[in-house]
Amino acid sequence: MTTVETNLNHVRRQIAAACAAAGRSVQEVTLLAVSKTQPAAVVRAAHAAGQSAFGENYVQEALAKMDELADLPLQWHCIGPLQANKTRAVAERFDWAHAIDRLRIAERLSAQRPEHLPPLNVCIQVNVDGGPSKSGLPPHEALPLARAIAALPRLRLRGLMAIPEPQPDDAAARAVFARVAATFAQVRAALAAEAAPGQGASADFDTLSMGMSADLAPAIAAGSTLVRVGTALFGARQRPLK
């Protein structure tokens, strides 16, 4: 058994335990392996151990790995903040974009998503801490942006993403994650109320992307449906690949 396989099994057990403690089914939580700064060989090893969804922060690095791993049926998530000059590559090559916090970026992704591909799955990033240096918009701005994104073609609005500051303990972390979950519920309810019966973005609004290696348990307790785990799977990050 490889180190990556051992680590994957350990993280899956952690997720299962957190789900059991929260009274949730393990099927409700997706593991996204954060492979940024890791070489393609590590991604290949993780896929051999049963992992298919991978998160990347650096677009150019991700594109090189995609080319090298084109023989594998992988799902690629862009989880880093997006600059306008990177949107075309994300629209053309990725399956998900998690960190949308500006309508301009969403509009570019929509316009640049090729017609032969399914709509790009997107999440709105919210900043519940209010730190000015962090990406993400304030929770009260999530609904207006959600409405605007839901009207764009070639995009599929899936939910919210958050990266709160580290907390001193699980109770404090859960309280912060609960604020994100409350925003998620409010946006989803509003979209549902505004939609015609059987239609609208609320049916697809099913993803709450929060929780990482150190805080996945409180995130799951608060309602996370997707945890982004890198260090616990692959060890300390290497230098960014060029």
C-alpha cells in the first residue's frame, strides 16, 4: 500500500467518523484532494487508490498536469482566486470553479465556456471573517451575485465556498462554519422562492464547500458537503510547479 493510499484511507475514515457524529450519511460529503504543488505522479497514485476529484490553485500548473494525466478520467476543480486573464483556461479545461466573488469573472467564464462541454460548475466564495486581504464577498452580497450568475448561460451555480481563518478549537470552528451554512440556506431558499415550479437554480444549489485537513470534522458537523484536503493526503506542500 502506497503512502498516498494509506493517507486516503485515513482521511476517508475521518470523514466517516465526522459524518457519524453529526448524524449524516457519508454519501453526503465529497472528498476533494487538493493537489496543488504536487507532481502528476502523486495525482496518478491517488487516482489508483480511488480518488477522482482534484483541486488546483495555480492554473498553469494545473494545465500541465491535465495534459500529463489526460489518460485518466479525472474531475478538476479550480479552487484559487481567479484573475481575468486566467478565465479562458478555466472555462475550457476545468469542471468546477470554487472561488467566484465577482460578476465580471462569472461573465467571462460563461462567455468562454465551450458549447461542446457541459456547463461549468461554480461556487460563490464568501468571506465570513471580514478580513480585507482575503478573497470572497461578504455574506449579505451572496444572494445578489447568485441571482446574477444563475441567469448566465454555460454556468451551473452549485453553492458556496469558504476558507475561514483557523480557530482555536472545534467548537469555535463549527460556529464560524455555521455562519456559512446559514448563508447557504438563505440563498438556496431565496432562489427556490423566486423560481417557477420545477425550475430555477435552487435545484442545482447543493454544494457547501468548506473544511480542510485541520478542520474537516467541525465543517461536516456544520453541514459541509465537500471538504478540500491536501496536507493530510500528500504531506507538506512542495514549491509551486512552474
